[in-house]
Amino acid sequence: MPGPLALRPSPHRRSVRKIGMLCALLLAAGGGAHADTLDTAALHWNAFGTLGAVYQNSRGLAFRRDIGQGRGARAGEVDFGTDSVLGAQLTGETDFGLSAEVQSVARRDASGRWRPRLSRAFLRYEPSPAWMLRAGRMGLSIYLLGDALDVGYAYLTVRPPPEVYGILANADFDGADVTYSRALGAAVIRLRAFGGQIPFRFATADGGIVDFSNNNMFGLSADYLKGNWETRLAAVRLSQRSAAPLAGLVAGLEATAVPQAVLLAGSLQRTPQNTYAIEAGTNYTGSHLRATAVLVRFDSHNPVGPNENTGYVLLGWRVEKLTPFAVFSVAKNFGRARPTGLPSSPVFAPLIAGAAQAQTFFQTTQRDLSLGARYDFAPHMDVKVQLDHVWLAHSALIFDANVPPPNRDSMTVVSLAVDFAF
């Protein structure tokens, strides 16, 4: 994979900044609209965060929460950057159905540093109780238990299962969506269409940063809510519009004039490259029992993209303030890396290795059994402890492959986290 890239602000990022400024103006206007009304709060401040500690035992590997983190928890170290998050949100409302939301989140990024980024900046318009329209930067809403993966207090475990959600460097997009909700007997059905661009930067094991933000995304989702149950079906298509991050590899393969290598180079630079994701999940939340089951399939026509089936099952049982839980999650790769056809010689070794790394970066085959407990010790605050045992076959997705020792096919991870949301 190429090393760090010189990244410049893209047009859609500049648009998000403009929308962020527009949101700020609306928030200010909303505050003025209700300045003389004591019983109505037009502006709402919220804060959330997680202080997390991670320890793992597999030398040569690093545990990461997702592929957007440039560093992970090394063996024998207590790492405080993997799960720690700090966020703040400001929401403003007006009297005519228009509102705005701005949110900033600080967490470990692709460079390995812990710094803030704009994770929400959108305008929302609700012309009626049935319809909602939004534009700006907002959540993908693919996590069944919440709109954001960063709000640890919103879910039971220390982190959402990486086997399913670790492929996301972030869970937001720049664009627009429309949602329609309707009562259906005792149930509610919610339909959503959304589209835009995903600001997608991921980190490689050698310290590189690859930017695949030049993309088009479109998705549809349907939620069925009845009583304690929530069920979702969703489909997303991501079209990568540029092969610029692979330009060096493509040029090297073409320069060899070996037909198979040239053919592979053509496949790597062909655009657009489409990747499809289909999600089906259901969740039950009762007075004591919490149960969730999710299946996700990633199917990519891009030689670099993911091809895998993933899913997880979660069971929790609440007894007063304590909720023990168990999670089993799995990711199974079904894609194959295409050979270059180059002879095995020192001259071609970098190209052969680069082509293999590029095509297998997203490939993951692993299983994870998680046991833990959450204790809600104060209003809007909890502490969680979690033990993960992970069986690895190939795990370039979540773990840095730093030449692991032979016969190392498992990892044990111990995590502790304190969450708050006010």
C-alpha cells in the first residue's frame, strides 16, 4: 500500500464547512427566537464520552477498534487510545419545523493522534410528523442500536463488534436523506433514503494513510418497530470514483509489460468501482432481556474492496443496575487476491507484495467470543468490563499484521470502559 498521501480539502468537505456555518447561524437565530420564553429551550447542549483501557496478549499484533485508527493496543501494554472518545453536541430548533445539529468528536484518528473532527453538521426540516429531511454531515445509521458508534453509553458492550463494524473508518457521510414514518396497526414503519459521500480515510500497518473519500454512496433502509422489537433491512452501494491512492502500484504493474500484471493494473484503476452492503438485523429490549442478531454481507466488484459475510448475536440480562452479556461475532472472507503473473525475483518482489497487500487489506476471517458486564452506577454513567477471545485466520481488517510469530492463531483482549452522556 502507498505511504501517507498529501491530502487536500475536497469540494464536499468545503461544502460541509459551509453547512456547519449555516447551522451555527440557525442555532444563533433559534436562541434569539426564544430568548424571552422561560419554559422553552431552543438550544440544547449535550456531552458524551468514554474513557477506555485495553490490554491484549498477542505479540506482533495490534488490536484496533476500526481501520480508521493509525495505532492499536500492542501486546503487554495498557492502551488508553483505542476506545476513548470525547464528544459535544449542540442542537437548535425553530418554530417552523427547521432545526440544526452540530457535533464534534475527539478520538484516535488515522494518523494515530487523538484529536477532534466534525462528525455532525446538518439542517433538519420536518414539514409534518411523517416526513423528515436532512442535509449536511450526518450518521449512516447502520448500527441497529444507535445513530452513532462513538456514544458508548448508548450500547451494552465496550465497543460495537469490530468483525461487523470495524470496516468503517467513521460512520458518517456528507449528503442528504429523507425519512418517512407511518403507523401500521400497533407498529411503526420507517423508510429512509440517503446519499452523498463518505469521508473515508484508513490507516495501514506501515504508518500510511489512504484516502478513498472520492466516492458516491446511496442507500435505502426500512425499520419495523413494534413493542419491544426493532427490525431493520438496509442496502448501501458505494462507488469509488478515483483510483488515485493506487496510482503508484498501477504504474509499476503496467511498466512490467507482463500481460497478467497489466490486466490486474487495469482492474485496479477502472472506475467507478462498486461495493455493496446488505444488512438485516433485529433487536429486543425488555425489562430484563436484551437480545440482538445482525447479519451483514459486503460484496465488492473492486479488487481492493471487501468480500465477506459478517454478523453477531448478543444476549444480555439486566438485574437492577448490573447487566451481564455475551456476544459471538464472526467475519468470513470469500474474496481472492488475483496474482500478478510476475516471476519471483527480488526485482519484482515489491510489486508482488504491494498487489497482494492492496487486494487483501479488507479481507478478514475471524471469530470473537465476548463476555462482560455493564454496571450503571449513576444517572447517565456506567462502567463496563469485557473479555474477548478472538480466533484469527486472516485479520488485516482489525489487527495490524506486524509479522506475527508462527502458530499464533488467537488473541485475548481485556477491556475496561467508563461511559457518560449528559
